Amino acid sequence: MSASSSSLRADQSSHGFCSQSPQFLAPIATIAALFFLTTPYIVLKLLCHIARSISKENVAGKVVLIVGASSGIGEHIAYEYARRGACLVLAARREESP
């Protein structure tokens, strides 16, 4: 009886709460880490965005090559750089805008 009862106790102890606690702690630790690490990351990204918008790139007098400048995004980028005072070199497949 002692051999069978000791194996029965070993089976019960291996299926108890103590062996399953790491399975419960891992999701809790992951959620806590995401919560505590995501908040500073979002704040840092916001501060970087604000710093970039305040100190825009100074392109006055610089030469800027824009490929695909006849229409679409390339055309709008060309207008923006021209407004900022850049010297533009425009490349496109078409000679005229549509």
C-alpha cells in the first residue's frame, strides 16, 4: 500500500496548483510589461513628433532631386520644396502635367 499510495500522492502533487502557477503568471507578467513599457514608448514617440514638427528641415538654397515630379506625390513634394526655397531638379516620364 505504501508504494501505490506514494505514487498516487506523486500524481496528485504534479497536477496541483503549484505546478500550474507559472502558466498563470506568464500572461499576467506579459500584460504588466506591455502596460508599463508601452506608455513611455508612446510618450517618447509623441515628443519626437513634436520636436520634428517644430524644427523643420532647412532646405533653402539646397539642390533637391525629385523623380516622378509630373503628377501625384512627386508634384506636391516639388511644390512644397519650392515653397521652402530649395533649388529643384525635376525628373519625369512626361513633359507636361496631365
